[in-house]
Amino acid sequence: MGMTGEQRRRVWRWAVIVWALVVVVAGGLTLWVQDSMEPQGPYVGEQTKPDETPDLPPCPTPEEGLDVACAYVKAD
């Protein structure tokens, strides 16, 4: 009345195939939903007062024997 070894392997093989298909489909759906939820371009930033310099954090003061370099980069 029980399953033979070949039948058991066939059931396991189908279970693994179905599981792999579910993983692939779920991954594809996840990527598709993430892409559709992102805002559409073009991405444009606006500055309220372009003639003013932005408030930058102060450069840290060096401790004795240490050198500190500060660099501020404008990101486009």
C-alpha cells in the first residue's frame, strides 16, 4: 500500500520543481512591483535660494598630532 522508492523520488522531484518555480515567480513579481512603485523620472532637484551657500557642518578641530582635511562636494 505504501509508495515505492521510485514514486517517492518522483514526488520529491515535482515538489522541488514546483518550489523553484514559486521562488522564481515571486522574485520576478517582487522586482516588478518595486520598479512600478518608484516615481517616474526625470529627477530634478530645486534650490530655493541658489545665490546662498548651503549651511555646511563645521570641520572638526584636530587633536594634538592629527591632521584633518575637510572636503565638501556638490552632488548633481
